[in-house]
Amino acid sequence: MQAATLGGILLISAIVLFVLALFSFFRRRIAGAWSFALLLLAMVIHSVGYAFELMSQTKVEMVNWLRFEYIGIAFFPFLVFLFASQYSDERKIANRWVRTMIFTMNFITFLLVVTNGQHYLYYQSMDVVESYGMQVLSLPRGIWGNMQHLILIAVLVYAIVEMVKKLRNSEGVYKTRSRCMVIGMMVPLFIYSIYVIGMGPSAIDIMPFSYVLMSVLIGIGLFRFDILLMTPITYQMIFESIDEGVLVVDRNGLIIRVNDAAKGYFSSLMALKDGSEISAVTELMDFDFEEGQSQIEVGSKIFDTKRIQADNGRGMIYVFKDVTRAETNKRKLEIMATIDPLTGIQNRRVFMEKLEDAPAGVFAILDLDHFKEINDQKGHQEGDRILRVFAQNMRDHYSFQQVCRYGGEEFAIFYPKETLETAHQSLEEFRRFCIEEKIGVVFSAGMAEYQSGQINLAILKADQKLYRAKEAGRNRIQI
């Protein structure tokens, strides 16, 4: 009668645990929920197996149900370790090597229990004894049995330590959540310690009777506050409502999900379905999906991009943020800082910065002749027009990098890797061009050789030559 009562309690417990497992499975997006569901299923197997073990009439039946139980029991350390590390996001201890080691040892445990009658490494013996009026198995542990127990205790301690860390770093409802998790993990450790040191009922496994309490406490901590916020509907709402375009791609380069913002940015996504190759997004044909890029331009739009590795290592998340307005304003500011606003050619500051690192060549300063008279007689608007026309002709004659407005009616030209003779010939051709085209102004110029790093000396010499050209009657070049 007692065996049937305890067996019935365990079967009811197994049903509750199975419902919790399903609940966890359908909320597997929450950190730790998937591994918690597996742990619950292992508890279901243990509870069902032990219920029928207690109600068995023969030793053979008891041993067979014991073997069935170990489909779940053997992997408890691995599943607890997996759950605790996923929930706490701890990676230093819970690395791949440690997880593989624990899983391998648990698998060996299962094999040794199934074949225990041939070596007795896990249990020293399997005898039927009477306890509290019931026929039960007496199972003194062997060498590997003690090893399995030590591993499980160590894993439970690890889980509690990680939950306590979460508790210390949490506030408000999240602190309450973490507290439930800590208490939930302490329940099996406390019960298991009692079972291991033999303080519980003789030859009766009390662990399955603690599963429901532990699972409810952990379930409250895991789902009570998250479920109100992160239901699948809410998750979809968040995914679709953000302004950034999001593309989720598996490790084979196939599209898993995209949000509406991404479809708005890249219209070719409208015709693609989940499972399409990412290379089919025509707007992103030049995007490096393997390495990622910090920024790309698509048509008239500019995007900052982010490449995120999925937690499970099975894919990538690409986030595209439209920064067109900010980037355009930034570029405008950069242009304003480097370009002379009146003439549209480089300003003196940028030109001189580039010249500091330039190779040897020739530096020339040009000054428009009688420009003050133009301003006085025809007005500043006409003077500004003359400056723009002259700058445009100079830019057409030379590269943009070579010329600048030096200040007022003065301009500068740099001839990289040129001799003074060839540079003079080029500038003389430009001077005659200005006269022949009648652009409304002529100039005087001074030229000097420039050695890398000696810009001040070149400026001084060119300025002196310019003064001589003015003194000699203007409209000429002095070298």
C-alpha cells in the first residue's frame, strides 16, 4: 500500500514536471529555458522510473526500472551545468571542453549502470531489502558511483554560486527572480546531501520527491517576470518596431528572418522568402557578409552596420542603421573645413598640412595684379566674381590637390617632384592663358624649390620672388 501511494505521488509529480517542461520549451527564447526543459524531462524519467521501481514485485523488474531511471539521472550533472551557465551567461568555466568532459563522464555513468552486474563499478551490489514495509533495492555505491555523486554536488554548488552572483547584481523584480532561482537550486543540494550521507529513509531515494518544489521555484524565477514581457507576440512587436533594419542569416548564408525596416531599406527583400540566399539581396551585393563592414552606401542612403554572432554559433545577425542625414551633415562640415567657401578650391590650412608630408617639388605664390582697384572701381561683388573665375581656371589647369586660395587675392600652387624649370614653364603657360582668354585679371608670381620638411623656407623664398615680380612691373613670374 505504501509503495502504491509513493508511486502515485511520483507519477503525479512527473505529470506536473512534464507540463513545466512543455511550458519551458515553448518559451525557449528566454535564456536557460531550453536546457531547463531538458532537465525537467530528465526528472520526469527519474520520477516515472522510480515510481514503477517502488511498485515492482521482483528484483528483475526493479533493476530494469533502475536502468530506465538512469536515462535521466546519469545526465543530471551535465543538464544542471548547462542550465546554470546559459542562464547566468557564464563562459569562463562553462567552456566547450568542460561541457564535453561532464557529458562524457555522464554517458559513462549510464553505460556502467546498465552493465553494473558485470563489474559492479557503479553499485557494489543490488540487493532487495525491506524499508518502511516496502521491498526496495539497496544500492551501496562503488567507485564510479561516488565519482558521479561528487560531480553532481560540484555542479549544484557551481549553479548556486552563479545564481548568487546574479542576485547580487540584480535590483527590484529581478532580485526577487534571482532569489527564487537560488532557493530553487539549494533545494536539490540540501535533499541530495541528506540522501548521500544516509540521513534519510533507509534505501529510499528521496530526490524525486523534491523535484516539483525545486522546479516550481526555478520556474517562477525563470518565467514569472520575463513571460509578461517577452511572449512571442511581444518579441515580434519589438522586432518589427525598431527603426534599424535587421537580417538574421544562418551559417549557410540563408535568410532566417528580416524585419519591416530592412524591407523598407532594401526593396529586393520584398520578393524573397525565408530560406533565400543572402546574396539574392541585390542592394547588398557589394557588402562583405563574411567580415562585415562598419558602413555602406546603398543608392542615396548611408548605413552604419553591425555584425553580431548568434549565441548558438549557428548564424549571424546584421543590423543596418540609416545615418544618411547625420553622415551628410558630417561630410558637409568636413568640406566646409577644407574648402574655401568663395572659390571652391582648397583653403590654406588643408593645403599646408598636405604640403608638410609632400615630396620635394616647387612652391609658387600668385597674386592678382591691381585687384584693389577692381574692388574700388567695380565693387566687391565684381571682385568676388573675378576671384571665382580665376580659381576655376586655375583648378581646370591643375589638379585640385595642387592649388589653394592662400589668402585675399593670393593663391598657391605646388608642383610635386618637378624641377624649377618645368614648373616655371607650366605656370608661364597658365599666365599666357589668362591673358589670351581675357578672364579679367592677370597675376604676378614667385617660385621656389621645396625640400621635404622645409615648407617655411620655401614660402619665404617664393614670397621674396613675388615681391620682386611686383617691383619689376607685375604680370610676370620670378624664379
